[in-house]
Amino acid sequence: MLDKSIHEETISFAQEIIRVNSPSWHKEGVAELVKQKMQALGYDSVWVDSFGNVIGIRIGKRPGPVILFDGHMDVALLEGKKIISNFIKYFSGQFS
């Protein structure tokens, strides 16, 4: 289980991201937020490639396997779907 402060920070960041209009063809705003967060977390290198993907590298201090984390920043426009609506309300701060 996450420490309460980490949990709250994670929810807060998810709320911040979901408030940014970021359809597939216009995700620059959310990409900048992700980039800033990665820099604040101390990533060794962070950049946005020509496709708008945010890439970050953290160099470990011990030998071991490499981990790749991949996710989507764009919004799937599925208006009217109850599960999506409730998800958006929760992360936008409309639910407590």
C-alpha cells in the first residue's frame, strides 16, 4: 500500500492531467505536465520526441534488469458511457 502522502499526490496529479484537453491530435499540454513531473521526480533525462511522446530515463545505482513503462496521455472520447463518466468525475475532483 502506498504511503498516504504519495497516494494523495498521485490522485492530485491524475486530476491535474485529466483536466487538460488532450485528444490524440493535440496532447502537447498534457505532455508538458508529464515532462515537468518527471523532471521534478529527478529523472536523469526527459524529452518529448517528434511524435509527442514523453520519454524519461532514470539511471540505477545497481546492476539489474531494465524496466520500461508505457502509457497513453490522450483522451478517448467516449461521451455518454457511464463508467467513463464516473472515472472522469472521480479524477476531476467532482467525486470525493
